[in-house]
Amino acid sequence: MTEPDGTPIPGRVQAPVYALAFCYGNIMPMAAVVVPLWALELTSSPLLIGLVVASRQFLVVTLSIYGGALLDRAAPQKVILALAAVAAASFALFPALPFVWAAVFLQMISGFAETTNWIGAQALFGRVLKGRPVYAGRLTAAARTGGFIGPFLVGLVWQYSGPTGAFLLLAGWVMAGAAAALFLPRVEAPDESDRPGRRAAGVMPRLSDYTSAFRMLALPAVALVVMATLMRQTGTGIQSSFYGVWLKEIGFEAGTIGFLIGISSLAAAFAALAVGKLSRRFADHWLLIAAVIAAIAAIAVTPLLDTMTLLVVAICIRGVGQGLNLSLMMTIAARAVGADLQGRVAALRITFNRLGGALVPLVMGAVAEFAGLENAFYAMGAVGIVAVAALSAWIARSPSFAPGR
């Protein structure tokens, strides 16, 4: 992959990366349909439901940097294939173990495995697709197209076949990603740690994985992406936890919930395809700020919406914001570091993303326990908007984001 900047990368090289994104860029919204519903069958406590949902992020927060470093050190294809098997097995075990403790454990394992594979797709974007905005838009569009089909499909399967069919569908979806990985272009590890004599050492966690990742926070572009992704998670955390619970409580079926989450991803897919053109007209950092605000506000107002039409409009606005902000974050982060750090910079963003994903359901569940679920939507949305306003003030004062830099 030695094409100079601006030279088109062949479609046969692009396609497997997009296929990987199609499969692994939407496992979380698919899980956002079935896991809260599964938790609702196991317990009626909002706090325990929040715990089950949040547990998906526990290992991701602590180990995703290790996973990103492993993708940098080893052949990404082999890592992706191994973790796909782990994630698929975990999903298949959910209906066999109908206990809160089992749901927490399986959420942790499957969450780490599928998230690392999503990091792999983003790392390949930086290494194989050169971090270019037009390819970021296409990769995001592929992920969000899968995010439209997947949640809607898994919601329908739950509605007509129950949790067993839904979790088996998730397992099969993960293995479809493994099939796509077989067609990835071969990417040599920068330190050649995938050779037999060094393979065992290469898969072990290293303190340097974490120090090299966190040192990147000194780069203003990386700091911006990390802060934006943490704030963005206030909206995503609402959607992945209590959005479906709220809709079910006001009378919507699982298929409709899946449709609403899915149509958000479809809107994101179309919006992502425009990011290349928008990046030429607006500064990436201000475009990112606007997209994050739209994504948070559109989900926080859900309890105010009393018709299907209004719910569709709001979730599509959220989708547009999500499609733009993900593409922009990938582009800004990939351009800030070298090829040998693409896995780690993607994992650093995911670490803070999923830290928010763990905290928001827990906090929102606690607020709902004492103040009601409707007020919890408003409270989390307000926190996110205030945080983005503070980030905007930092950008405006930082010389690193001055015009012409």
C-alpha cells in the first residue's frame, strides 16, 4: 500500500475494510436492542438494568489499548479472526444462562472482543486507506448501513423468535465479519512480532502500550478527539440503555425499537458520505462540535416526542450527527499519528468512548431510580451539552486550532 496521497486506492483493497466495518461497526446498536430487553426479563430494577448494559464496557475501558497495540504489533487479520470466535460464542451463551451475573460476564467478554475488531477496522483505515476523509466517510457509511439493517433485523427476530433467535443472530453476524476478514489485504506488523519466534511475547500486554497511547493526549488533535468522543457518549449511552426501555414502556414493540435505532444508522450512513465535501468548506473541529451537539440533543428530547413521526425525525437528526462526528474523529486522529500507532490511537478513543458508555447507563439508571426515567433523559442531555460548550471554549482559545493551522 504505497500509493502517494491523492492517488486512488484500488477497490479490492478498500472493499474488505468496508465489509469489516459493516459487520463490526454496529454490534453495539444491535446489542442496544436486545440486551436491555434481556435485562428487563431478568430484573425490574433500573439500577441493575444499567449495570447489565454498562458491563459491556468494563473490559473495553481497561483493555482496549492493549487490543489496539496488539493490532499494531501482530497481523490484524489473525487477531480479528480469533476475537470473532470469542464474541460469537459469548452471544450464543446468553439465552443458556438467564441470570444477571451471567449477563454481566458475557457482556464483558463479548464487548471486548467485538470492540477490538471494530478498532481493527479503524486501524486498517489509517494504515491501508491512509486516513483520508473520503474513505472515512465510506467506512462510516458501511458501518452505519449495517447499523440500519442489524438493529431492525435483530428487533424483528426478538419479536417473533424470542431472545434465543436474537442472540444467535448476533453470533452469526459476528462470524460474517470473520468471513470478511479473510479477504483483508495482508498488513505486516511494524515490529514483525507475528513471526513464530516472537509471537508469544507479542500477544502479552506491555506497560509501554499504555504509556505510548496516553502520551498521544499531548497532541491537541488527539486530545480534541478524545474529549469529543467522551462527551458524545452521553447521547450514545442514552440510546444504548434506556431509549429502548422508554419506548417499550410507552407501548412500542421490539421490532419498532429496532427500526428506530436502525434508521438512525441509515441517516448516519448518508451523512458520512458528505464528510469529504463538508471538510473542504468548514474546519473539521467546528464541524465536529456541531455534529456532537446535534447527536446529544436529538436523543435527550425523546420523552417530549409523542408520535412515531417525531421520533423518526429526532432519531434521524441524531444519525446525521453521529455519521459526521465519527468520520471526523477517525480522520483527525488518523492524521495526527504515524502508521505504527493507528491501532493505539483508535483504541485510545474507544477507551474514553466506552468509559462514557459504562458511566452513562449507571448514572442514568441511578437518576431514574430516584427522579424518574423522563428526568434522567433531560439530565444526561444537559450534562453533555454543557460539556461540549466547555470544549468549544477551549478550541476557540487554543492556537492549535487557529485558522490556517
